[in-house]
Amino acid sequence: MKLFDTHAHLDGGDPADFHRRALAAGVDSMLISGINIETSFAAMEFASAFGGVWFSAGIHPHDAGEDFSRICGLLNHARCVAVGETGLDYYYELSDRRRQRPLLEISLQAALRLGLPAVIHCRDKGGADGAYSDCHAILKDFSLGGGRFVMHCFTGSRKWLDEFLLLGAYIGFGGIITFSNGENVRELLRAAPDDRILFETDSPYLAPAPFRGKPNHPEYLHLIVEKAASILGRDVDDLAAKSVDNSFAMFTKAERH
């Protein structure tokens, strides 16, 4: 079973060991996502060093005070296949909403200009849906302009799943589908069209069961795919192959190897 981890972050350890462990577990393709200036450059260096690895460059809403222009040069790199991680976070609100929204808009403008998809983080607090509403309004214009995007680690309601799917979204599913309290996300997985499903670890965060609470790694991606196959009643190899096809359909600049 060959897999594509469509969203992972570096763990600060030995790069060669990070790649070796992923490859040994069948993850022969991965996208390393930048969340600020420093990690976007680190993602570029890692992707440049290993086959089957690409990166995205972006500034997470937590770091909305950073200067997006400092990573613009990375977006033209041969191994940069997306803009992001970008989006809106009204859960922690580590940066002001008045900074988050313009940053998202600037990021999406760059994605349109370069023909790259966007990797979107969107999170609200409790039963609120302000982040989803604001994000949808911005992404609607992006989509109408020809933009493509993935809702990374999506945990919103079924209503918002349907709304983003109407804009052409792909949906990233990770370790939460294995959590005992993750039934809401399992329901989203059941509702998502099979040609819009991507799998991700979001490592080193959100490790799947039985490793929940420990550092995550792309080597655990197979646990997520196996759980998804069980939830959907699908053959795991067929689901894995479909998810890889979807990954390359989303990140068109990445070349099969």
C-alpha cells in the first residue's frame, strides 16, 4: 500500500530519519506544510533533499503578524505545490481577526496568480460558525476565480462540509477519525465524495489511536487509511489508491514517481 501524506510538519529531528521512517511505512509521497516564514523555508529545504516530497509555503493565522512577502519567492520553487497553511482561527485567536482575514486574502491572490491550490485551516470555538462563514465568503470569490483548495483537518458541521464541497473543496482527514470522540468527523468522512477525500497526519500533531497523545509522524498514516476503510466499508488498498489519485489531482504540480 503506497500512500500520500498530504499535510505534515517537520518535527525538528534528523531529516533523513524522518524520511526513512515514512518511506518504510509506505508513505512514498508527502507534502510538508509551512506555517510561518521559518518553517516554510525549512519545508523547502526538506523537499529539495528527498524524492517524493513537496512543500507548501504559507503563514498560519496564528502568525498573521508575519510579512507574507518574505515567502513569496518560495512559491515559485519547483517543489512548492501549494500556498498555505493559511486560513482563519477563531478558536485560539492568537492573532487579531483584522489581521487574519487580509492575510488569507493575500495568500489566495498569490495562489490564483501562480495557479497553485491553497491549504486552508479553519477553526471556530464551540458552536460558533464565524470562522467558517468568513472563510467561505473569501473562498467563494477565490473559487469563482478558478482557485482550488483543500480544507485541511476539517472538523466543521455537515452544513459547512456541503458548502465547501460546492466550491470544489477537497477535504483532509487525519487522526481524529480514530478518536473515541471523533464521531462527528467520521460522519463527515461518510458524507464526503470519494473523489474529494485526502488523507493526512498533520504530524507531529493529532496522532491516531493507539498513539494518541504522542508525537505523530507520517509513518502512522496507514492507521488513518485503515480506519477510514473500515468506516466506509471499503477495501483498504482501493481506498489508498483512490486517495493517492486525489492527492495528485489536487496538487497538480507534484509529479508521480
